[in-house]
Amino acid sequence: MCGIVGYIGKRDAAPILMEGLHRLEYRGYDSAGLAVARNDKLQVIKTKGKVRDLERILPERIKGTTGIAHTRWATHGEPSDANAHPHTDATGRFAIVHNGIIENAGSLRAKLQASGVVFRSETDSEVIAHLLATFPTDKLEDSLRAVLKLVTGTYGIAVLDAQRPDSIVIARNGSPVVIGIGDHEMFVASDPAALVRHTQSVVHLDDGELAVVRADGYATSTLDGGATAKTPLTITWSDEAFDKGEFAHYMRKEIAEQPEAIRRTLSGRLEPRFQTTHIGGLEMAARELLEVKRIKILGCGSAFIAGSLGAHLIEQLARVPANAEPASEFRYRNPVIEQDTLYIAVSQSGETFDTLAAVQEVKRKGGRVLGIVNVVGSSIARECARGIYLHAGPEIAVVSTKTFTCTVVAFALLAIHLGRLKDLSTAQGARLLTALQALPDQVATILNQEARIATLARTFARYENAYFVGRAACYPIAMEGALKLKEISYLHAEAYPASELKHGPLALISPQTPTVVIMPRDDLYAKNLSTIEEIRARSGPTFVITQPGDPLPMNVDATIEVPKSEPALDPLLVSIPLQLLAYHVALARDRNIDQPRNLAKSVTVE
């Protein structure tokens, strides 16, 4: 994986391809390249490194109106010029760019080598280019169909034939590909972010579909050749939404956008008349919801952590048993799918392969599944067909900030909706709705403490290990704080339930190991004071995130206070300082904040 761009029309393709690659840089990658067709030949330029490195070696006058391009995140073979995409066959006629993993590449490679094919890379993707040369037909799409019938694995693929530059052929199985519809020109991308400057009308391919894209239109079909009908969707995000504006990093911009993002998630979903919430996308009547006996939440990374907090909210407010599970492990244990269980898939991008596969497993076994996603028309959104869109706006930084917050808000909306169908009183509902409406201003108040948090971060950045602890619903917040810190600062961080410290991790507490204690002034406040004492007794530096009230009865290294909300929503507010802490620690350590090493924004492979 990582990013695919294609163009066919009347303009020079190279500048458009380069612009698209820049738009996809946020996804994380290690090399970049492009191929442009002209005069029955392919012009292929690729290199290890960043898109700017590709720009440096790009000829000034590379002409051609049809081309494909790629940014690669290594899965097979180290980052190198040779392993960068596009890959070509031995004759240089066919060029391919590919996201995904070809699982039987080893056996296919061996057969091709036995027939005399010499490979120039270590990638699984190059196999596809050489296979195309073994299936010469009058139509590129027929050659690609023949190749894909031999392939096992996942792919989002775009193919260019130097001898037939009037089309680009694309196909999908488990890795997204979209078509952008222009005026006598067409675009291809793995992410609509690459297209918004040129068009807002897109078509998403489904798994098992292939498309022939020409300057004047497109035709979609199954891999067996049967025609399919597609309805274009409109991208609502503007081109400006993908710019950093006044901020040095996308992550910092997205942290600042949280008050407005929360307002969008809440917009039109509060129902004061009945002190409940209105979630039209659920498409489940009250009777159907009342039949739900338990809820299982599936996600990866920050989405899983948001789901863990969502499970707390659902149990607390709706009194329905709920738990979260990493989607990446779900289908491998042959899960029992129960008819009275509601499954919820969580994914910022809506393209996370492991989560999509979990959704398909639930559906295959007859289960009911909802989606909570940010990207309209994404694979998980279309597979689930019902659920909650976050409307948080595009998130460019690899690490999730505003989408994590908005996902928690979406779970709060769902928990209140379920709770009001059951035992949650009108008075409780009213308090929660008031608290939800106050969240944007409260988050803005926390963001105003940035200078103080930045000072704290410069102290924190001197350490090499850190621990985050919290109890009950604040344990997922500790997990999220530790994840953010290690993702972008590379400082080793782990999270534990505060009650578990004395069952093992306390052995590692020392003057060189700080602990962040997350402790709103709730029923567990006194328990958390005991936790602080345990850490201080081992000379561990202690940083506390809490709420206004009486001074702590002991000395700690620093205290950050956040506004008080309803107890169910307090964990959301205490998560905001952890985002700023991670950002400023990474800044102090001079890290690549928006594109941390070895990570990608949308993980579309296993």
C-alpha cells in the first residue's frame, strides 16, 4: 500500500499526478513514482524517499496526457528505488501501481522465473506487471481479468498500457479505488483527498469490480465481465480543508478544530423535546433496539480505544452489556455471532482492512452491524449501510485526534438514545444533552492551556519511558494517551488500569519513569490518591490530570485541570491535554509529527 493517483484527459498528466501524490502524503509512505504514456512508450520515474525527492529528479518536460502514480509503504522489500512503484513488465509496455498484498506472489514469481522472467524488485506487486505480458489481448481489461484470476490476496490496482494510452484500467479487492469524474477528463485515486481540487463527483469501486476509465467516461464490471451500475457520490469536503493554514502541522490544526468538529457531530442529533438524541442513520426502530441484549464494538488502534470508552458509556447509560475488541483479531477466533447482539464497526477512514474484514465476517454469519466512520461513501460505511457519520472533516495527520474525540461523542449520542429507550430518566437525559452542548466551549478552554502543557512537555521529553494510568472509563483514556505519545514522539509509553500497578508494573517505577495519572473528581478520586502515593513512595515523577477542587493532599510534579462535565463525559475532556502533551513532546524531540516513522494513516492491508 499506500497511495494511488491516475489521470487521463487533455492536460499534461505529470503535474496533476504530482499534486495528487502531495495530497496523499499524509497517509505515510517511503517511496514515490509515476508513469506517463507517450508515443507508445512509458516514461517511468521513481525513487526512495518523499514526493519532493521525486520532484527533484522529474524531467522538466515530461509530456503525456495519461499517467498513473504511487506512494509506497513497504510490505514486501525494503524502501528502495527498485521497490518503488510503478512496476513494469520486461518490455516496458505495462505499468502497474498496487495497494494490498498478493499472498501467492511467491509461487507466481517462481513460475515466471522458471519461464525466464527476470525480476527487478523484491515486491509482490511486480508479479502483476509480468503476468500481464503473458496474457496479450486486444483489451487491457481482459488481460487484467485473466491475471487477477490467478492472484490471491488484496489489491487496489491501476494499470497503464503504453500501446493503448486511451484508457486506465483499475480493479479492487479489499483496497479502495475511486474514480473522479471531470469535464472530458477522468481521475483515479485510492483516496478522494487526491481529487478534491479537480472534482467533487466520485464513484467507489466495490470488491470484485473492475473499471475501464477513459477521458470521456468510465465503464464498470465484475471480474467475470458482467456490467455493473454505479451511482456517483458528492464529496462534501472543500479543497481548503486539506491545507494546514496557520499551523505548523496538520496534527496541531486538527487538535484546534475539535470544538467545531464536535459541533458538527452533534448537529441535528439532539432532541430536547424528549431529552434524547436523534440518529437517523441507525435505521433501527425502538422495538429492534430493545431486542439488543449486548453490544460488541470492533476497531483498530485509536478506533478500538474509542470503542472501549464507548462500551463504558453504553453500559453506564443504557445498562446494556458492551465490550470492545480489536478488529484485527476478531475473525481469527471463529467468533460466535449472536442474533441478539449488535456489532459496531469503528474506523476513521472507513477503509481499515481488518475492520472491514470483521464486518464481512459478522454479515456472513447473519449478524447485525452498524458503522461509525468519518468518510462518507467509504468501504465500511457502504458495507454496513447504516450507522453514524462523524462529520469531523478530513483528518490528515496519521495520528487521530479530532476523530477520536468525535467518535466518543458519537458513542455518547448512541448511549443516550439507547438509555432513553430503557431506564435513563428525562432529568438524566436533560443533563446529558446540556453537557454535550457545553463540550465545544469546554474543549476550547482546555486548548487555551497549551502554553503550560508545552512547558510540561519539554520536561517530559527528557525521559525515555512513561506510564499512563486511569480507572474505569479513564483507563481507555490512559491507553489513548500512551498510544499518542509513542506514535509521534517514539518515547516508550504504556497504559495500565491504576489498580493494576501493584500487580506488576510498580516494579518499573523509578525517578526516571514518569507516570501520568488521569483522575477526574469522581467516586474513584480517593482510590487514585492512593495510587499517587504508591508512585511517590518509589520516587516516581507524577503528572496529574484532574478537575478543579481542593488542592491535592500531596506534592506532585505538575497538575493540569480540565472543566467538569457530567461524569459519563468527563473522560472525553481529560483526553484533550494528552493530545497536546504528545504533540509538544514530539515537537521537543524534533519528530516528523504528521508522518511518524513506520506508520500509515489508513491501514488497508493485514
